[in-house]
Amino acid sequence: MLWKFNPLAIPADRELAAKVRTTLNDMVRGMLDAGTIQDWGIYADSSGGYALWDDEGDNEAKMILTLGTAAGMMPFVTCDVRPVLDIDQSRASIR
């Protein structure tokens, strides 16, 4: 999942913006600790970043759980979610 901050939803006031970002970081830490996502990163320019999770073979159920959790971050972030195939899945999809 690629995500980016929605500049229209982030407060202009620096202190309020810091509170929003801290809250979002706390949510991400909770998702990492719970295993909802396995990796998370933010671009050096702080415009957005990525989150990765393993669907554990049940991509629909895991995606619903992860998207449900990520929905709590809206409207502060927007997300672009796309499944990724490993090499074996890619080869199987060609057959």
C-alpha cells in the first residue's frame, strides 16, 4: 500500500499538525505490534510512504482487516492498495 498525506486535511497550525502526525504514528505502531502490517516507511520528504503486509494466503480477509484499520487514518492520508504477486504467483498467472 502506498500512502500519502492529504495536505488539505493536515492542520496549518504546526502544533496541531504535530498532534495529528503523532496520532497517526501511534496507530501505525499499533498495527505493527499487532501484526496487521509487517513493514512501514515514510519518504524522506514526509509526503507519504508505504505499508506492507502478508495476506497469509487469505488475501481478502487480511486486506479487509488492514483496510479497516487504515480507514481510521482518513482523511489525513490517502491510500493506493494493490496486491503484489511473488515470482511463483506471477508465473502461475501466465498459464
